[in-house]
Amino acid sequence: MRGIITVIGKDRVGIIAAVSNILMEANINILDITQTTLQDIFTMIMLVDLSNPNLTFDQLSKKLDDKGEEMGLSIRIQREDIFNAMHKI
Amino acid sequence: MINTYEILETIKMISSESLDIRTITMGISLRDCAHSDMDELAKRVYDKITRKAEKLVKTGEDIEREYGIPITNKRISVTPVSIIGEAANGDYIKIAMAMDRATETTGVDFIGGYSALVHKGYTDGDRRFVDSIPEALSETKRVCASVNIATTKAGINMDAIAQMGQVIKKSAELSAKEDGIACAKLVVFCNAPEDNPFMAGSFHGIGEPECVINVGVSGPGVMHNALKKISPNADFTEVAETIKKTAFKITRVGQLVATEASRRLGVTFGIVDLSLAPTPAIGDSIANIIEDMGLEKCGAPGTTAALALLNDAVKKGGTMASSQVGGLSGAFIPVSEDAGMVEAVKAGALSLEKLEAMTCVCSVGLDMIAVPGDTPDYTISAIIADEAAIGMINNKTTAVRIIPVPGKKVGDFVEFGGLLGSSPIMAVNVFSSKAFIARGGRIPAPIHSLRN
């Protein structure tokens, strides 16, 4: 199972570090990463491998959510399937 | 590997364009619950529903979190209660009570199937059952009822239509303190589908399997925003293509959720219903989509054509996106549940007669219409007859969900709350249909029902 993490908000120091740290602690590998900054709005998207995490999906989601709140960003994780379903035939 | 645009498009649809899965509805057969003793029957009904749907709400919530898509309602539909209760001596209301208790235990939002199929005539049990509807609806919270009074194959049961006018009036009176809300849980159908996941008309048809998962999508807000992005001068080919592509995307999410829910629950996947279901949220409106096509207000001349295009394009895009399509599958035009419709009524742009014309080209019918409390029962019956005729002749589902709000008159406003929304009281033609409804009998099936 793979997940997509999206981070949207104002650019600042340490966003990638903060998210990767949570993923490392949860034993989640980052498969791909892309980021853009448009008019000061930072968007980062990560494709992650959820096959062997040491947290449940809910716990991970909550951790990312809490981190997002702390940093004034929106950080969400969703299973990759929803994007594939919508955009690929 | 990562397409930023596509990912952000999906996230935007969910976070700011009100994309949601309207409902995961579990259909449960109650045919094995029949018993000659009504108390025992009611107990069996409660036990079976709570057993089958034990994990429905939790599974829905898990899917919501993992996929990041809201699932607004989790619901249950059951075999028409008139059928399973027919052999029992006693009051059908006991079954309604058992169903209501089962919703509390399972945590679902609504349960449908307090229903009867009387399109060709009543059995003795049907008669007792239909009589019980007003009390059942006013004494329960989450039980929804429906009665099928016509089909293209059988014609229109005018005796049933006459009675349903009275049943609606009585339901309104018994729930007068809550502005007749019992009527919001009662649908009168022509050509009722057996696998519809949407309330209040959902029931688990007699041709359905033991247990099934049906999913209804939403998405008027997404459609509205997609149309905002194309040029205001774009021709209708481009409008239709935009709707088709957007409907495809919306429905694919429905298909994903439906297959995932049925896999996790170990229950057969039934259908995805392609209906665009509005909510009272601003921008999540079918009326707004119609207005996007160049009409000043929904109800203006051109509205029926705009709705026909919308309905057809949604089906074309949605059919491609789902392996099994069913239910009602069309655009809904409930007045109180759609802020754009409410605005159009307030502005004087949208009348009952225009809505009736619109129901010729979309699903489902005159839906969530609040009318004056003193509207006579035979007038309500005659409105139902008109809708049934549209459904019967055009070989489609039509329905009426009308609320004669006690004590209110044209121009007043009524608040139903939640997804049911609010509405101005609409004007009804005041000329009498009394003698017409008093005739009774059956309007024969049309010639094109003879297809063999």
C-alpha cells in the first residue's frame, strides 16, 4: 500500500525535515518527492511506502496533522488509490 | 510518478468544492425474518439488521480517514416491510420501532424500507401497512417510508394515489410541531428502483441478494467549479464534455469506495448511483450548475434543456467510471436541500409547474417541496398522479416528496435542518381536482408497455 502526503502552506525552514523525521520514526520509506512554491505558497507532495510502518494509519495521520498545526501548515496523508482512481483509466 | 496538478485537483475538490460520497447504503434482506407473531418478527428484524450492519459505520469511517474523502451518511435499506409483515398478526409499527432501535445500535443515519409496492393493487396486508405509515414516521426518528403506486408495466393505481394524499396530510399533522417533518421521510414512487441508495426512497428490492453495498456519490460543487473554468462563451458541446469528464472523476471515487467497503465488509458490491446530490451548502447546488450554463436563475426558460444536458452528460461520464451502475442515477432537484433552488423560489423564478417539467428530464421528481398546510389531500394526490404519469409514459422513475407544512402559507419559510435544509412555502394551483381523484380505479398501462 502506498500513500500520498501533501503539505500546503507558507514556506518556512524545516518543512521537509519535520515530515521526513516523522516518516523515519514510523519506518516509512519515501519513494518520490516533489515541491513547488507559487506566490509564496509552498506545496510538497510525497509518495510513500506504507507496507511496513510501525504506526497505524490513524496514528500516522494524527502525527502529521499535529505537526501541521504546530507549523501552521496543512499536512494530510491519503491512500494513493484515490488519485489513481480519479485520474487514471 | 507524481502528477502535482492531479493530486491538487483532487484535494481541492474535497476541501473546497464539497466533493463527498453521499452515502454507503447496506441493503439487507429481511425475508427470513417473517413470522406469524409480530413481536417475534420485530425481534428478528432488529437482530438481523444489527448483526449485518455491525461494522458498517466503522468501516465507512475508516475509509473516510484513509482516503481523505468524507462519507456523509451511512445508511441501511431493507426488504419492503409490507411484505415481511404480511403474515403476522399485529401492528406494523412494531417493525418500524425495531428498525429505529437498530439505527441507534449501529449508528447509521437513516434506514429505508418501510415500504409497499401497490402499483397494481393492494393485498390485505398492504392496506394495513399503508394505514400505519403516518404513525410509524411520526414516532420514529430515522425510519424512511416509500410506496410505489405506478409502473410503466402496470399503470397507475389511482386508489393508492388517493390514499397517499391522505397519508401525507396525516403524517404532516402528526408531526406538526416539527413542521410536518414526517413527510420528508416519505416518498411516493412510480417505477421505484430496487437498489437505490438514496433516502427517503431506498429499499432492498425483492430481486436483490442477501446483503449488498450500494454507494451514492455527490458532487454538484465540483461540477459548478468545472463549468466556471470554461469560457462563458463555450458552446454546448464543450459544456457537455466538461460535465462528462467531471462526472467520470466523481464516479470513480464512488466506485473505489464501493468496492473497498464491500471488500472490507465481505458483502456483495451492488451498484454506484450516479445521481448528483446537492446539499444546502452554498455552491453545492444543481440550480447553480444550471445557472452556470447562462440562465439568470434556475427556472428561467431554458432550464429544462439545461437540466436535460446535465443529466445525460452525468450518465455518460459516470457509466464509464463504474462497473455496475444503478439506483436513480440522474440529477436530483430537491428544493429545500439545494440553496440555489431555494434562492430561485424566493426570487419568483421557480414554480411547482416548472419543477414538474424539469422532472421529465431528470431523476427523480418533485422532491422536498414545502406547500401550504391547508393544501387539500386530493390536490396532493393529483400532484402525485401528474408525476406518476410522467414516469409511466417516459419509462423512468418519478417520485413525490411533498410537505404540507401545518399552519404555514405561501411566502412563509420552513426550516427542516441538516441535509433536509429549508424552503419557502411554494404556491399550489388552487383549482380543484377533487372529482378527478374520487374516481379511483387504475389508469391503464401505456401501449408501449407491451414490449414482448
